[in-house]
Amino acid sequence: MLNFKKITPEHREMYQTYLCSSPQRGCEYSFANLYLWGRQSITEAHGHAVLFSQFNRRTVYPFPVGCGDKKAVLEAIMADAKERGIPCRITGILDTDWETIETLFPGKFRFHSDRDSFDYVYDINDLADLKGRKYQRKRNHCNRFRQEFPDYEVVPITEETLPQVRSLSETWYAQKLEENPQGDYHMEKAALTRALDHYSQLGLEGLVLRIGEEAVAFTMGSFQCCNTMDVHFEKALSEAEGAYPVINFEFARYLRSKYPQLQYLNREDDMGLEGLRKAKLSYCPHHMVEKGWACLLEDGYDY
């Protein structure tokens, strides 16, 4: 059985070494996301970082990251699942991963594409410039916000501004629960609280949008790899109309100025929510990270 340990911020440096030697991965491979969401464990095996995830009442093995012996590490995962008496489900699978699995273990797995988990990845210049007809409506929103709130400012999230972010997040969730008392925001709120509690340790970066002294929006993310920033959270008060496109625009400009090597912003998936999908598509992604999952056939067909 693999010797998994609960992920802590101290695993970040080790994990990033493996992640940076792998091809582009989905947002679920961001170290911050691994630490913030669900119950995640990690170990090293056969030149890879191997993950064990317990999320939404399921246990899964994200496709291992690293450049070691793929057959050996996948066999180790299959053996671990068998010893634990659980189905062998491998998630976060890209097309190239599926080709690897099918080549090494022909006919042993069934693959499922998962559109709801596809990541939306944007060229940072598109979001920082908003040029052309396709971004006309976004520019209009930003211009109206500037006209209505000419004294607005954006400042980095720091130890000094974290209390404003915490206060804003509490107000945002209170508003959402008032609008929809049955809404399930517990998991996201817990993840955001952990992010704020371990902001520096997780390598998070963010901005606060303020009108006068009042914070009305914030956003934060972390490096997924050397040329891609993963945007984890973005919240804005409903009364500050236009705050969402403005904080999006300002964050892209801020990151481009600070990190010239940065090419892409991964704004994660839409979870199958129609409104969120429409909003993400409206920003015209550069590409999608198409993902799926695989189940070992001998465990039985698993939806």
C-alpha cells in the first residue's frame, strides 16, 4: 500500500518540482487547490508525485505528475486501490494521459470525458487589454464603472488588507444565502477561509478593489506552472455593478506587469452551471483543458 500523507503547505516545494516537469495540467493540480479542497494526500513513487483524493464522497487517484516510470506508478496505484478495497478511479486525465493508459494497459480501463470539468484558459493579453469587438461589452462595463466610481482603486492583498477581504467574503456569502437560503456554499466558504488563513504559505496573489475605503471586490490566484496563473476565487458585491469585469481586468494587468513570463490565466471550470459557463465563454478562452476520468473495468462500470 502506498504511504500517503495528508497534504500540508510544507509539501508545496516538493510537489511543484514534479508538477513543473509534467505537461499542462488542469486546475485541480494546482497546489493551492489540493490544499484547499477536499481531503488530499500525497506520496512519491517511481519518479512521480502520487495523489489520493477524497472529495464529494468519492476516493480517486488524480493522474500522477512527474517524468518517471509511468507503468510502474500506475501499477502501484492499481495495487493500492485493490489493497484498500476501493474502485480504481483515475481523474484529471488529458488526451495524452489516456493514450498512455491505453498503450500500457490495453482494454483494462474505460474512459469518460467530463465537459463540466474542462478548464477555461485565457491569453493574459486578451484579458489585460480587452481589445476588439469581442470584448466591446466588457469594455463598456468597465467604462461605466469608472464613470460611476472615479475614485476606485486596486491594491494587493497583504496582511494589512486581508481583514477587508475577510469582511467582504462574509458579506458576499450572507447576500447569497439571503437570495437563495437553500444554496450550498459551505465547501467553498471553508476553502476560501483556509486560503486566507494560509495566504502567504500557499503562494497566493490577489487584488482588492475599493471604492473610497470600502472593499467591493477581490480576486486571488497562484502559479500553476511558470507561464500560467490559476485564478481560485473572485467575489464582488452585487451593489457595485461592473465590479466583476473591473477586478478581472485589473488583475490581468497587474499580473502581466509583475510577471512578464506569464502567458495564460486559468479561470478553472464551470461545474456544469449554465450561468457560469455563459460567463466564462463570454471572455473568449484561448483554449480549454479537456479532461476526463478512467475506471478499471474489473471493478465494474462506474458512472
